[in-house]
Amino acid sequence: EAQVTQNPRYLITVTGKKLTVTCSQNMNHEYMSWYRQDPGLGLRQIYYSMNVEVTDKGDVPEGYKVSRKEKRNFPLILESPSPNQTSLYFCASTRLGTSGTAGELFFGEGSRLTVL
Amino acid sequence: QKEVEQDPGPLSVPEGAIVSLNCTYSNSAFQYFMWYRQYSRKGPELLMYTYSSGNKEDGRFTAQVDKSSKYISLFIRDSQPSDSATYLCAMSGHNTNAGKSTFGDGTTLTVKP
């Protein structure tokens, strides 16, 4: 079954305590990305990766880091979380279209993060 | 101004009604138009995917794209309680971040039995 798995699903932490949200996909997709979803702001892309060791900033990268050492994994790192990073986070794996543009995004089930 | 604006809702309809969900956009480079459905506490799932202008039908769902007006719609016929969810429009085009989709904020639909 095609799957994007992210953990943890729920997390409450305190300001400044480093945390990592893991993401893994089993579809052999090259393109992966992280989004955050906030009321009134929709889904906004944080970071993306076009392949192993190739990552770049999305629309709202401040306060986040990523790495892509293996094709299947794309963890999101919050080095020093702050309350404005309280949000619902989604990892997505993209099957690119035939012309190389965005095709279908497969999303994980989401990680709800609260930073106190 | 956001690149993609979606009718905010929420929308509440009786079972069997025809539902119309709409988005407008400002970026002429968008060529691929998608609708995702998101159930509560779940990630979005692709519902419809269309390229350029025109209509696409899949069962009770019809997606329409009017590139001249920069307007897309999703119609749901004979709506069912199981259609209750948040619907997100998404768009993408040829650019350096080829895998990125830009999303609307979503419209929450409730279909009452």
C-alpha cells in the first residue's frame, strides 16, 4: 500500500527544546516536501527536496531545517521551537507528472505540534 | 494578495443536493489544477486532477477549469453524508520548484442526512 508515514502524530513541547518529525514514503518518489496547515492560511510549503542531498526552501522556511540522506526519508527539524510554530504539519511525497511538473501529492496523516 | 483564493464556506447542504466549490487564482503560469479532499484528522487525498481548461467528470464529481477567467470549480452531484469534508483546490505550473502545489484555504462541506 502506498504510504507516507510521519511521527509523532501529536506532540506538546516547550520553547527551545529541539525536536524532529520523521517522514518516510514507500513509493520511491524523488520529490518530497513539508507543509504546515493553519486556519485562514491554508497549506504552506516549508521545505522541499527534489532528490537525495538536494533540498531547498519553500514559502515559510524560517525556524526549520531538513535533510535528505535517503530517498525514502525526509525529516523536519525544529532546532529551537517557538509558539508561532504551533501548527499541523504534513509531509508529502509527489509523483511528478510526465512533463516533470507537480502531479499527485500523497500526504501523511499529519503531526499536530503545540509549542508552549 | 494570495495566489489562490477559495470560497471560504462553511457549506451545509441536505443529502442529494448539488454542491459547487470554487477557486480563483492570479498566477497565469498555473496549468495543472487539482482538488483534494481532507477528512477530519487526516491528510488531504487527491480527488480530481485536470490540465488546462475544460471539464473532467469522475462519477458524481465534475471539475471545471476556465483559464481565461482564472476560475476553477468542483461540482458534486447527489451529495452524500460521506462527502462531508474539507475540500482544497491546488494548482501548479512549470517553474523551478516543479513539484510544488499552491493550495487554497479550503471549504468545509457538511452534507446532512
